[in-house]
Amino acid sequence: MTRHISGERKTAYYFGMGLMILGGILFASAFVTVAMSVGDLPSSQPSIESMAFRAFGGMALLIVGGIIRGIGARGLAGSGIVLDPEKARQELEPYLRMAGGMVKDALDEANVNPGGRPQKVVMIKCPTCGKLNEEDSKFCQECGKEI
């Protein structure tokens, strides 16, 4: 399995990201234009068509850019466009490895060892009340009697 992403996929990813940024700017500019012309709506009739075009065009660029970026990130098979499970596994391998690394980092930070065996705990039963107490207890944690 490969650990590297091809240059074509990187190009598609960044191209899609660029389209999304451009679409976001176009989409937001329509709302900025509306906000700036709040008191001047009757005279801004021609600009309403322009604002609608920018808003819908920006949304279309956001969607198309997101699709292209997703294909660039996961590849054709990893995105589900080409139905080839083995190729999908190869294309998604860098991301799966990254996700596994992130989980391992979180477990290390929490001092959790998923592969380790739990330590055996010895408990002493109180003869009076039957409560299980830790091995080094001198008195019962429940009734207070001496063990």
C-alpha cells in the first residue's frame, strides 16, 4: 500500500479548494451588497439580478469545488465513483493511517494502553459486612471494623 498521494490528486484537491474559496467570496459578496444598499432598494433593481447571479453562482462553485476537493482527497475509488474496493483501500490508506495515528495519540495522552493486560487487583472481604476492600486496607471502608 502506498503512503503518498499522487500529484494529480493534490492538484485536484487544491483546485477544488480554490473553487470553494471563490464561491464563498461570491456568495458572501451578494449579502454584503444587500447590506450596503438597504435604504436604496428602488434604485438598485439592476443590481438585484447581479446579486442573485453571484449568490447562486457562488453556491454552485462551493458545491462543485467541494466535489472536486473530495475526489482529489480520496481518489475516484475512495470517493465511491469507481467501485473497486481494493483500489479504494489503496487510495484511502494515507487517511486511515492518519486517523489511526490520531487515535493512538489520544490514547497515549490519556495513558490508556489498549494492547496491555489489566493488572490483577487483590481484594479482601470484610468478615463483618462482606464489603470488598483493597489489599492494603487495615479497616473496612464500609463498616469501619478492623480487617
